[in-house]
Amino acid sequence: MDLLKRDLAPILPEAWKLIDAEATRVLRLNLAGRKLVDFRGPHGWTLGAVNTGRLHLLPQQPIEGVSAGLRVVQPLVEVRTPILLDTLELDIVARGADDPDLTNVVQAAERIARVEDHAIFNGYPEASIAGILPSSPHTAITVGGGRWPEAVVRAKETLRAAGVGGPYALALAPDVYDELSTASEDGYPIRKHIEQQIIDGPFVWAPAVKGAVLLSTRGNDFELTVGQDLSIGYAFFERSRVELYLTESFTFRVLEPAAAVHLVQG
């Protein structure tokens, strides 16, 4: 048995398989940050912090002639969201059904994905996470009149002027993603124009972003460190209901703040 306590849950192996598959499907769709930043891990539950390599010198000497400093580390945050399921609904899997109601699994996966991506893009100060957009020193670029190709070119030149090389990727809010995927300019799809002629990295659907962010994916600029990767555990059983939970432990570091530019709609 481990911390997830899955062996104690009154859930058949066939049902567990469907639960895990549905959570994985939704997480892959909703997790945008992992597609763009460096990923370190998973390291398991025992990892509590990331070494930053820095030292905080203490103002007072322990004794005369001896200086002291504390090693600076960045702690991991553990997040958890509940999943309440009807065991009678899960038991139909043993009778041959392959469509149990897993709505709560979908919603839990969407919630926890929003937490991770919000921390990556917008920061999570309470968890000592700065975030890509708050850390960027560049002035946000306003997209006037829906002229996205011109704005992306300006953002790309901003990164180049800061000495940040490519490849470059675009993370876009859902409304912007849909707009660029369907709109055209002189009969040519705007998304294809941006992908084929302006940037050389992925075009990513990112609900945690407002507008869009152009960032370098060259590596060593942004780092997501995961202890326990996204996993489903068992909480308790009560009559015909079982409560599971979706959890992970992680932290995120911005190593090069200048490697991203925010684009906002004017």
C-alpha cells in the first residue's frame, strides 16, 4: 500500500481502468504548460523542495569570525481535489458496460489542470511560484483590430532583441485560439500563416492565459518540477458512494524572465 491507498477502495479493476483513462484524457487536453516548459520528474512524494543553488547570508555571526548562511530552496506545493462517485454506477462495468458516469472525474481533472497551468502562467505567490507572465520584464503587446500576425511578429522581435532565441511557441486563450483557427486574411487561414511563416514552435490551447503569450521553448528558461505526478487516490467509502481524489505535488521556476511576452487584445 502507498499514500494513494487505492487497494482499499471498493472499486473493481475494470472500473479503475476506465477512471484512470478518462482522467488521463482530460488532463492531456487541458494541461498546456507541460507542453511548453522543461519538465523535471516525477520524483515521488519524498521530494519536498528544489535546490536553487543560492545562499541567504544570516545577519548575525554565530560566533566572532564565523559567517553563516541558509541554503535557499523552493518548496513543492501539494494540491488535491475530490472525486465523488456512485459505486452502483461503477459496478455496471463488471456487467459489461463501458460507459459509467464519470462526470466528476472529468471535472476534477479540469480543476487540477487549471491550478497547475494558472501557477505556471500567472503565478501562485502563496506557493512561492512567480509565474511566466508576472515575471516578464517586457511591456505587453496590444493586438489592435485583431491583427494577430503583426502582433506576434512584434513579440518575436522583442524576444530576439532581449537575446532570447527560438523556437518560439504561442499559448492562447480559448477564444483567441478559436478566432485564429477559423479566421482568414485574404483567404488564407491566420493560424497557418502564423505557424508556417512567423513561429517555429507549437500553437497551444491554454485556458489559464488571457490573450496569448509568445515564449521560447529553447530550454532552460522555465522549469516545472513534479514530485508526485498526477494520480488518483482513495479517501473513504460511505454506503453507496466512494470518494476518490486527484492529487499532485509540484513547483515551477522562472529561470529566464525575459523569455516570454504577453499579447493582449485591444
